[in-house]
Amino acid sequence: MVKLVVLYKKPADVAAFEKHYRETHLPLARNMPGVQRLDVSHFTGSPGGEPKFYMMAEVYFENKGSMMAALGSPEGKAAGKDIMSAAGDILHMMFADVADVTR
């Protein structure tokens, strides 16, 4: 399993960002082909005090091929265009391999 991880710094207008993310961006992201899971986490603190990031989104796929196909699909391009126009200045994207080490 692999995932796309998106870290967001705190937006200048939190309410407007949250409304756009919830009502516009998440429906676009959910429609990408091959999405197996989509988690959104809001950071509430850190051991050093104020967290460096405001929010994290994790979009899970079966493998790198399905992730890359999803990102290159019309739905993936629409989601990418939307988030870059809404929050391109406050986000950082990364790809990750997922290993379940709880067992």
C-alpha cells in the first residue's frame, strides 16, 4: 500500500479554508479512481508546543501504479488544480510506502 501525504500550514482564513476543503476539495479527491482510504487529521499540539502544521491529508492506494494513474486521471487533475489554487502556498505533498507494523 502507498499513500499521498499532504501537510498544510495554518491558513490565513481557517473558516474559508475548511469550508472549501470540506465542500469542494474532498468530493473531488474522493472521486479519484483507486482511492482506498482518505484520512484528514487536524493537529492539536506537539511536544514542543505549537505544531508546525495545521492539518494532514492521507490518500491511500493499493500501489504506486494505481496512485500515479489516479493523480493523472481527469479526477486527479481536477483535485490537484483545485487544491493548488486554494492552498498551493501552504501545502507540501509527499509519497509514502505504508507498512503495517502493529503485528
